[in-house]
Amino acid sequence: MNIRLRNVSKYFPSNGVQALSGADFDLKDGEIHALIGENGAGKSTLMHILAGHLEMTTGELQIDGIPRRFSRPAEALQLGIGIVRQHPALVPGLKLWEDALLGLPVPPFSPLDRRQGLGRFQELSDRWGFDLDGNSKTESLTISQRQKASILTLLLHQARCIILDEPTAVLTPIETERLFALLRKLKSDGKAIVLISHKLEEILQVADRITVLRLGSTVACMPSSHTSAAELTSYMFGQDKGDALDLHNTGLAAGRHTARIKSDQQPLLQVTNLSVAQKDSASLRDLSFSVFPGEVYGIAGVRDSGLETLELALTGFITPQNGRIALNGIPVQGRGPLAFRRAGAAYVSADRLGKALALRLPIVDSLIVHSHRRLVKKWPFIFELLDKRAIRNWAAELFRISGIQGRFESPAEAFSGGQLQRLILAREFAEEPSLMVLAEPGWGLDASGKALLQDRLSDYLRRGGTVVLFSTDVDELLRLSSRIMVIRDGYNVLELQLPEDYDQRLSLKQRISAAMVGTGGVVV
């Protein structure tokens, strides 16, 4: 399959954004082609046009020399083109194998062979080592499981071109290597792979060619063997800005804000003997830990092995069977997300299109969800009304500090994933909590977005804040944390105080990664 996109433009009248303007992209059989650029550069928009989720405003698409124009994803999939989105959408209520088989051609009036359908799904899952149970309900899956299921769905549909949007964002290093091994095998089978990612080191390892978008236009295309992370960064942000970005020496890097715990200091957050055992969630088993004022307490692990369960139990979305969670001395276990916030916490969820915001409502509604009680006009002895001017000023300030242009009335789905993450982070930091819970905060952020996150964290810590950081990205944890706990199968299997020197921190990467997946003879 040979694909050519030429001079593609895309204008969104809903928010007045020119997402693409003169974008070009080529893809050949048997190659892994990376597409990179800063948040809002148009990467996902261009690939959604290729996969039939969006129609281009102007431009040309050729597949094997034949002009094409898709109006829906099914048309693209019929020609073998499919996309695994950052937040894969599966049909609630269906079993995993049922969702995967939707849209597959079957003879007219033929009944569904459930045994054969489940067998096809399970054989493919086992073959690629995805460890998915075809009988699981779609709504019970973690984010990483949904991504794996979406890749399997495309393989079942015999896709020849597979587009992956930030696929390694919530994968451990071991899972990432397994995914890359799969991509290399698909490549050897003649598949064409598009990889959208901000992780330049990973891209240079796995991609054959790299195309760079900036401000909706293609600015470079080159073999990965002929470039470097520094050169790619310069193309993404412009020469001057690219040279200035150094993620290893920005914000919290090199232990600049490493907190040291005093022997008589009381914890801000105390988790004691926490146990969770409920259907469709990984278990937690008598888990205990403490988080002290002023520190960044990193929690590492595989999301399917207890990381996501702990995140949801801590923030009130799951009721534990046993144990105690106390924030500022207030018990909050099993009392819901509002009680957790009222005790002094803010929360950035890993599920930004589920728990963090409403995808199809105006973005301003998601931005005021925790602050609307403050944005009111009070009428004595009668009632209160939302103050529209105050709301617009609030939203404008969040847009400003996030570096984003757009209309407040536009739905959240009109913004890129990285732009949404910036806005969510700005909203939560504006609450000025005593405890900030961040889950996969760097997901979808480009280099400048990560630098902004680090600067914001640094300022928050200087003002006396405390952070619990859930992440599957070991580099992110080493860059931001003062202490790290690793959970596996619901247990605390490793806890470390990190040194201030960043190079010494990096020497711990292999030990932490091994603890996450249970290899390498980890010593607790």
C-alpha cells in the first residue's frame, strides 16, 4: 500500500481553527513512519483524515495511485486503513470479542458463530502476547487494555495500514518493547505503520522515516538514521525555541526540589492497610504508605496490576473493602470524589476523556466544573446565578496560561489531546490544593508542554504543595519525584528515596522497571 497526502488543509468553523495548511505525508508498504510535532501542530487531524474520521477542506489523497476521499471510517477500513486513537472508544455492554468483530463482513442472514468469533479473537490475542480475555466487558478495561484491544481489532479486520496515536503513553518499558517488537513483525509482513508520538528517543529506535509538522504544515521528512532528537526538536518548535528545550535540566530535574522527611513530621496523606477486591478491577492487598508535606511521591506500576485501582480508590471513585485513607487528618475512604476534594485535594485523571472532562460539551463547562460555586452573582434573599463575565474571565485565564487559542463554546473534542491536557492541568493547579494527585500528567504533552508542567509543579511546591504522581513512565517519575513506590499485583514491592543527582537517579531506572513487571530479582 502506497499512500500520498498532498497540500492538505483543514478548517474547523466550530472554533475558527485552521488545523492544517499545506500538509504532505507519504507512507509505503513495510515501513514504520513516525509523525511528530508540538501540541496542536495537526498530527492527529491529518491522520484522522486518512482514517476517514474527518474530511479534508482541500487537498489530495492517493492510495496506490488512485484518488480517494473518505466520508466515514468504514470506507477507509474497507481499503485496509485503521487508527488506534489516544483514547479508544469501545461499545459499552459488549464483550471484548464482540466489539472487535463489529463491521466484519458476514454472509447475509448468517447467525453469529459465538464460539468461532471468541476463538478468533483469543487466538490473535495469545499469538501477540496481549493477554486479553475476550469475554471481558469493554467498560471494565483499563486504558492500556483498550489500546491493545483496538490494535487487535484492526488486525482482525486485516488492516494494511495501522495508525497509532501516542500508543506508548501508558505502557511500561517492557510493554513498550513488546509493542515495538509487534510493530517490527507487522512491518516485516508488509504492513504500513504510522506512529504519532512525542517520545523522540523511542521514535528514533523504531521508525524508518520521520515527518515533522509545525503549525499545520509539513516542515521536514527524513530517514531516522539521518537525524537526532536535537534536530527534530528544532524542526518541531523552530530553531531558537528548540535549542532552548532541555527536559533533563528543566523545572524539577536533578532533584532541585527533593523533599527530605523529618523524623517527627506528620504525613499529609496516610494510607493504611488498603484492600480492594471487586469485579473488573485489579486487587489491592493490604497496601500502606505515607506522603509527607512538600514532597513529590511517585507511584509506579503497570496500570493493569493495581496502579489504576489505587488511583481510583485514593480519589474516591472506588470504595475499598478494608483500610483507611486520611488526608489532612480527615478520613476519606469510600466517601466519593467530592469528599476527597473537600479535604484539600485536586486531581488530574489518566482518563481525561472520561473522568476529567465532558467530550461533547463546550470546553468552558469542563473548565468551571470545580470553580462554578465561586463564579456567581448573589441576589440578596433570593438566589444565585452564574456570573457569565466571571466565567469567561476564568476560562480566558486558563487558556492564556496554557498557551492555547480557541473558542470557549467549542466542544472539548475540537481540541487536540495535548491541548486538553494543558487545560486540565491549568484548571486543577488553579484550585491551590494542599495535595495534587497527577495521573499520567505528561500524556500527550510535547516538549514545551512538559517543560510548562515542570515549571508549574516547581512553583506549586515552592508555595508548600504536595504531589502524588501516578505514572507508567519511569523517566517522568525519575525527573519529578522525591520518593518512588512501585506496586505490583496490589502490593508495595519497592520504595526508594531518590538521590538529588539526576545521573544517579537514572542508574535506578532498570531496578524500578524490573520491579514494575516482576523481573530481575528485585530486592524490596
